[in-house]
Amino acid sequence: MRKYEIMYIINPTVLEEGREELIKQVNALLTSNGATIAKTEKWGERKLAYPIDKKKSGFYVLTTFEIDGTKLAEVESKLNIMESVMRYIVVKQD
């Protein structure tokens, strides 16, 4: 198992309760694929470097976790179909 970080941006039109639910869904997606979550940090709403879907801001979340690298593709495919997640990036930690 390797350590990874995922940074994802939640659509700013999602309300606070919906945001919390979405964060729980992403964490559940990770754990259902065998990940161990170390921590989840909510960075809050920030301005985007460029507009995405005509939105100028988004709610940033950073999660650190350990997972088998072969399961990562399944996690990414499920994240791609989540409409409330505007963008995400997964980075392997050293």
C-alpha cells in the first residue's frame, strides 16, 4: 500500500450540508476500495485560477490516504461521474 493525496474541488453551488455529505461519499468510496484515510482537510472556498463550467470559485478538500495502486483507477472512474466534483488530482507521496 502506498500513500496518496487527493485534492478535489466541489462545485460552489452545493450547500454546506450537501458538501459534508459529498465529502463523506468520497471518503466512503476510498474506504470501500480498501483505502485507509489518514486525514481530510477542508480548505474552504477559494478562487479558481481559471473558470470551470463558468464558475470562478470552488470548495477545496485535501485527503491523505493509503491504498493499493491497482484500486486507484476504479476510484478515479467513480470520481469522474460525480457531478458535484468539478476537478480532482491524485498525487503519490514519497
